[in-house]
Amino acid sequence: MLISNDSFSSLKVCYAKAVIKGLRETQGEKQSYTEYEKYSFDVMKRVIEVDAALDGLNIGLHYLEHEDLDLPVFRFSKVCVYHVENIISRLTTVEERMKLLVSTSLLKNNIRVASFKGKIQFDNLIDDFPVIKEKMGELSTIVSKYKTLRNEISHESSFTTSNVIVASTLEDTDIEIPIEHSEIKSEIISSTVSEFSELIVELDISIEAVVCALSEIYADLIIET
């Protein structure tokens, strides 16, 4: 989990104070927050949001690793396509939430990174931080490999491969094909799990590099303890 990364250790004391004060507020006790507590809370909130996006990828991969994807109503090929499309669609979420983490860390919490204007504002923001810019560029490169496929899934057609077509044909028609369903299922699982396992590892490494670059920003702050 990203939240356990040592790069955020300098923020956690003030973050904990802010969380405790927040709980007291829910009980009707008025609280005041220091600037350091507000900053730490905002950054750690972004970290939790990135973790949630990464969890979504890993949950999808977890399901793809199991051959018993058949549901009472939906057969293997349909459930498999659902999880693959979910993973591909979430890649942009990971990148945009990392942009929000970076912008919040740089005290620009109001940038709408998904908008055209927001993208320009974000690019201008990190121009003054060459290491962060480089590492975010590397993350963007990883995600961009699936940009065309993501757009097709969102606007044109569903994810498919020749093996998925064969599996769907075996499940939904009486057409005879000289291959067992279990065999084509194993091939689909093997290829998709291999591809997306490698992708998630790439993302983890890239995100770690961005966070490492951000740690210098946190170290430069005078944190209340």
C-alpha cells in the first residue's frame, strides 16, 4: 500500500492529529487545524485515493487469476471481458489521481487535472520540478500504451481477442470448434494475467519513483510534531 511508504512518514504525525480532530468534530466538538495539519491531511487523502485506484486494478487481476469465473447468468468470456475492460479503464484513474497527489503536494489543490485547462495548469506546475516532471512523464508513458484501446472500449467496441471470440462461440452457440472450452479458457487466463501482472508491476515502480521525488518536497517543509 502506498500509504505505508516511508516518504510520507514526516506527514503522519500531523495527519493523525487532523484525523483525531475530525472525529471529535463529528461528536460536536469544534476544532481548529494548523496549516501543517491541513496540508498533511490533504496529501494523505490523495494517497488513499491512489491506493484505492491501484486496489481496483489488483482486484480485477485477482479475479482473472481464477478459472471459475462463470456466474449463474454470465459465462466465462463475458466475466473475463468485464474485468479486463475494468482494468484498462482504471489506468487513467491511476494517472489522474497521481497528478492530484502531486499538485496537492505542491500546494495546488484546486487543479482539475481531467480538464484541458487543468492539464495545462498541471504541466506548468511541474515545469519547476524537473525530477517530478520526468517521473510523471514515465508514468504517463506506461498508461498511454493502452490509451487507444481504452478509447475503443469507452466509445466503440468491447475488448476482444481471437481466443475470447472462440470461448464466446463455444459458450453461446452449437457451432462445433475443435478445441475444448477448458483449454481456450486456460489460454485466455494465462495471457491476460501475464500481461496485466507486468503492467501493474510497472505502475508500482513508476509510482514509487514519483513518490520518491515528492519526498524531497515533504522534507523541505517544517512539519509540526
